[in-house]
Amino acid sequence: MFFCTAIFLTLFSACSSPDTIPANKVVVTDSTKNKIMDTTKIVKTDAEWKKELTPEQYNILREKGTERPFTGAYWNNDQKGIYKCAACGTVLFSSDEKFDAGCGWPSFKMPFDSSTCAYTKDNSVGMVRTEVTCKKCGGHLGHVFDDGPPPTFQRFCINSGALIFVKE
Ligand SMILES: [Zn+2]
């Protein structure tokens, strides 16, 4: 599989320049790829994302928007299941790690798999925060704070609009 992808990339880069990205997705290999999760990256244009996502999903995932607290679909969802990225379907969080932080957004102690999330320092809105994005598609999910419960003491504060819940 890796070999095929490498061949594809070689051919692709040999006959295409960055401004001739085809309409379908471009797959790029990721050096952090591991056996559990497929973390090959998905790159799409804004127009493509806009077509595939609802306006709310697009605002959160692609424009780093934040849904108002206590308004999303999952802040008070206590059913058993998994939470996937609304843009690319990567399994990001599990109900096993969800807890009620009282903040009005779905809160998790940790990701389903540490390889699925990427972290970036975010100095917007006058605060120093750590932004959490989906590693596979680059979609904005929310932020992670150091005030969570044991054992991680982390609180992944995630927008419902960035997630799709799949009941167990
Ligand atoms: Zn994603």
C-alpha cells in the first residue's frame, strides 16, 4: 500500500504543479503513519469543503469557528459510541473518555488515538490556548486545556459541529 502511494506521488509530482490540484482529493503520505490509524492527509480546496460540509461544519472546521455553548448536538450526549471527524470520518474521540465539564461543549480526557490530533499554539482572542485539529484533514476541532480530570488532567473542549457521533 505504501509502495503504491509512493509510486502515485512520484507520478503525480512529476506531471503536476501545486496550482493544478485535481478536483478530487490529493493524498499525501505522512511520516507519522502508524499501524492503527490511517493518517494519510486529505487536502481539498475551500470550494470542495464548502460543497461537502454544512455551513456550521464549514465555519468550525475550515474557518476555526466556535459554536455557542450548550447549543451543539453532543455537549450533553451520554450515549456509548465514537465521535468521528465530520469532515473526513477519522475516529477522534470515544464516549469512554467523555466527561461533563459543565462548559457546554463536548469534553474528553484524551483522543481515541494520540496520532489523530495535531496541536498548535493559538494566541487569538487575547488568550494563550492550544488548538486541536484533525491530523488527517486539518480541520479545526476545538482546544485542549490543562484543567481536566485524572489521569490525563487534560480537557479536550471540542465543538459538536466538528464531530459526527456513531452510537455503539
Ligand atoms: Zn478530519
